[in-house]
Amino acid sequence: MQKARVDTGAMRSSIYVAGASGGDTYSGAVAAAQGARPGVGAVPARAPSRKLERIVAVAVEYAYWVEINYPFLGPAAYAEAPKLAAAFVQLFK
């Protein structure tokens, strides 16, 4: 699995989950990214459209281009899929 390159850590700091209770928020993710790389631009916040939906998003504006060239979100999701499936099995058992 390829991992995203790390220069300042701003992109890694800007990953957040929208719609989840607790955890990192968009504003916290942007603040952490700007702390790691002052002046870094941010994209608008994402919000789920359904009650049980969650969105894993990256707040810095250049994350799209990094994901295209050095995929990190997709491979991370596939790596965690077995844990998610096991959690659903336990939930609906």
C-alpha cells in the first residue's frame, strides 16, 4: 500500500470525520493543518446528507492532487474494511 508523503504534516492533520459524534471536527482539522503549515488553504467543510452517513474528508486544498498521485485514503479504507465488516456482524448478531 502506498502512503502519502509527509512534508509538514498539514495534510495528515487535516483529516476529519464529518457526521461523527466526538472526534476531530472540520474547524479543528483546519486549525491543526494551519499550525503545521501556516497559510495553507482549506476546502469547504463536508457534511453528510443522511442521519447515519459519515464522511472521511481532508480539509487542505492540495489533498486531491496528492490522492491522485499517491493514493492514501482509498488504500486505508480497504485496509480497514475487514474491521468494519466484523463490527457489523457483531452489531446485528
